[in-house]
Amino acid sequence: MVRHKLYNEDHYLKEFTGIVLSIEDNLVELDQTAFYAESGGQKGDKGTLNGEQVTDTIFVEDRIMHVMEASPSFKVGDTLNGVIDWERRYRIMKLHTASHIMEYFLWKNFGYMKRTGSTVDDKKDRADYEHDKRLDPEKLKQTETDTNSYLAEGHEVVIEVDENGIRNWRCGPVEMHCAGTHVQNTNEIGAIKLKRKNPGRGEERVETSLAE
């Protein structure tokens, strides 16, 4: 079963304690965790458990498993101190939030395009769309400008959970279902850059990165 997801209660939680429920080779399951497991296109967290390196966090069926760099020294029943690689997580939070805003202005400037896939890590967000011709560079630049203007205005990000447990993400006029981690206000993000790629016939990719 899915254990207690502390990151759902506080996206800014950097450190926590958890009890080891199981160890399978280098996979560790805890009774609760602030580590986000890869899902919905968002990469899993890295960090440490009792100072030992966690290189990824994944779902194995419906269990959150911490992927250890080496076989852990601790055992089932031990209480561990978990620490998120916060710099990496915070960049993912910024990019994930920015990608939703970007898509709103992308559709506003190009018209609706069906998203066929997306991935976000600490380097960039990659979103693929059905589109039968090259994205117009002027419109893409306008999308970048519109997004950056909106981010700088400082809009609050609200996440609400409905009666079915579905997490609804909202920022001004932008709304969607999303269970990922996000910043609380767009002014935390700074500016972004957009880049067009062509992953295959009939598809266009928009890459969002932080302008640093």
C-alpha cells in the first residue's frame, strides 16, 4: 500500500523521520516519507537516509521505495533521519510550476495542442505536443515573454484535494489535476527560457529551463 506521503502535506519539508518497514536489496520502504516517488512525469527525489545516499525514489506497484546507492547498514524497525536533496527538489518545484503556466500561454498563442508526454527534473521540463508543423519562433518567444511577465507578478499557487482524493492545482486562470510538488507563489521561480525541439514526426517539444 501507499504509505504516508509527507510531501503532500508540505512541499517544503526537507527533513523527517521514518521507520523502516522493509528492505529488498537496495530498496528501502518507510512508514512515512518526504521523498517524492517518480510519477506523473516528475522525477523521484534524491537525498540521504541516516547519511546514506538515496539515488532515486520510485513506486514498486503501490509502494514507495527509496533506491539506495549501496546496501544499507540499517535494518527493519529502525527509525531513520531522512534528508531531501533540497536544491534539486526546489528546482524541480520551480520548473514544474512554471511548465503549467507556460502551457497556458502556449495554448493561448498557438491554439490547443494535445500534450502527448512530459518529464520534469532539476534541469528542465520537456513537454511534447501533437503538432504537424514547426512551432513558429515568434509565437514561442511571445509565450516565453507572457510566461515571465505572469511569473513576476507573484501569483499564489493553490492545491486542493477533492472528495475523491484528486489533487487539483490552480494558479489564477490556470487549473489542472496534478499530484507533483510545486512552489507556493510564482515569484519564487524567477524567469524561464523556452526552447523548441522536434522529437519525431507530427510532434513538437517545448523545453522549459530556468533563466540563470
